Amino acid sequence: MNKKLLIIGFVWPEPKSSAAGSRMMQLIEVFQSANYQITFASACAKSDNAFDMKTIGIEQVNIKLNHSSFDVFVKELNPNIVLFDRFMTEEQFGWRLAEQCPNALRILDTEDLHGLRKGRQQALKEGKVFNTSYLFNDTAKREIASIYRSDLSLIISEAEMRLLKNQFKVDESLLVYLPFLLDKISKEYIEKLPKFNEREHFVTIGNFLHEPNYNAVLYLKETIWPLIKEQLPKADLNIYGAYASQKVNQLHNKKEGFLIKGFAEDVSEVMRQSKICLAPIRFGAGLKGKLIDAMQNGTPCVTTTIGAEGMFGNLRPNGFVEDNPQGFANKAVELYKNEVLWKTKQQNGFEIINTRFNKVCFEKDLIYKIEETTKNLHENRFNNFTGQMLQHHTQQSTKFMNKWIEEKNKAS
């Protein structure tokens, strides 16, 4: 069988800039190991931080939004599988795929649940407790519709799996739990990492285009860091992240030890030099890449309940989970001073990576699930009446909206 995979990217992957970029590269590695011929297409402009797919044998194609040239392209390519990077790409291109390649398996990689993140952000903004009135927002409606129209959806967090099944009543057969897919950490690797007394200062990291990251940095600046600095006057907080705007850079204050460092060329090196990672995430969804980076490099963390969501399972965390600002600061200081405690939390992190995110535990199951779903594609779609209904209405509404935009663009 000629195995062709088309990935339609919301953006071109930037593994050095974001967890989403790393996630996409992990998925590509899985499909390459299963001998898929991969084409990566995106309508997004490519930045300097974008990974060059040609270096790993993947064809890169620029496509247009609201343009029939995509129909010609995809019909000629004739992929067996199409992977949509986030629900927005499925909305844009899903109906075209259904028309041109009706027998292609459609997979949605949600990255995280955008509706959940948006609802939490709105609740925080209003100073209210998050509940279903915030969860059932317009973004969530679009996202759940996209999940139903897809044959399989990849869900990165167990917490989001439960939410989809319990709150939104999505059938489990449409969902695949697939967290970050990581290499096992060896004893030899651990022994080479810098020790407690070879590290100094605090670190936080995250792409500043992602609103939860900027909010967390602001929260550190205004509330948490002064409480830590009061107890550790010689400590600094080094803040790394791609796309630091002026509003980010103006937070830099050398006297306060609050240092905006900008883009990190090597995240692992930054983490290894640091004693503690701070991640006071107040809204968001999915899994937090900064916590993964910290655990892989033996750097204990202090985070919030939302930051920890889906990360530790039944295992002990690689640091502390604390939502109260003073409690957060106190735990950070305790961890910074106490070598025995620090080493214990570090070991917890290695166990979490090797137990919960070991790629060997997930890769074969994913490929098997894809192959079985492909074999039973027509039966599965027949049984998914909600998906059929949404596909029918979406093809009508989105199709004619897209065609109207295309005609409008021609005329202008």
C-alpha cells in the first residue's frame, strides 16, 4: 500500500519556539517510522524560526486560503491520511478534502482544547470561578464540531479526554489519547546533568505570542517575584521566550533581578543552568511544554493547578503545585534552599517522563488505531451520525462562504 500523509499546518512548526512545534515534529517522527510519505502544507507565512522540513525528506507546499487551487493540489496528491493541525485548519480545508478525497482518513490534532483555554481566560478576566457557562463558548462549539467531522482526534491530556467524554459527551471511539512522545531518560544522561550547587537562579520560558505565557510573566512581575526576591535578594529570574514584544521587554528590570532574555537558542542548556523553573499559569489547556523541558533537564518546578493539569497523573510532582501567591513563593524559596528536597523532586521528574511520556508506549498503538480505523472507515462514519450531519451543513455553509470570498478576492 502506498502510504501518503498530508499534514495541513496552522503554522509552520517552530520546535525551538513552542511546545506545539515540538509536538508536530514528534508526530512527524511517528509517521516517518511507519514509512509514510509526508507532505506538509500551510497557508501561513514562514518565519526564520520555522523548521526546514526538506532536511528530513518532507515536501513543503504553500497553499492558499479560500482558493480552489487547493482542490487541484490535493486531488493530484491523493493522500491516504490528512492530519489537520488544530480545528481552524479543519474548518478551512475539511470540506474541500471531503469533496476531493472522500476516502482519505481525516485526523485532527487538537494541540489543546482552545475552547477550554478561552473559557478559562474569560473567567479570570471577570474574576469569576470557571464553570460550564464559560466552557460552552463559541470556540468550543466550533472545536467540538470539528472533532465530530474528523475520523480521529488526537488529545494531548487525560484531563481533556475526560472533559470531552463527560461534559461534551463525545464518543470515545473518536478520540485518541496521545501526550508528548519523548525518549526515555537514561542513568548516564542524568549523571551528566549539572548538580544542585552548579546551578543558580530561577527560570521561566514560553512563546510570548501565546497569551497564557505573557499573563504568567506579568503575574510573576507584579505579584510572585517580589515575594521571592524578598526572601532571596541575590536571586534572579531569567525569562526566555520567542517573539518578545515591547510590552514584554519593558518588564525587564535589572535591579529587581527580573531579566527578559528573549529567544533561547537551546532550551535544554537554559534549563540545565537553572535551579528552579517557575510556571504560574492561570489559564490555558493541554500540556505545558516548559514543565516537560524542565523535567527532562532535571530542573524542579513550582506551578499552579492549571499548569499541572494532565502532567503528573498519580505520580508525585517534580516540585510543588500551588495556587496561592504567597504559598507559591514560599515553596519556590524552600526548593531553592533545600538540596535534599530538590534532589527528590528532580528524581520525580525523571520518573514522570519515563513513565507517562515514553514514546515507545504510544507510537505502535497510534499506528494500529489509524490502520484499524482506515479499514472500517465507512462503517465508522455511518455510525457517527452527528459527524455526518455536521459535515453536511459545514460543506454547505463553509463551502459557499469560501467561494464568495474567492470571488470577492478575484474582483478586488
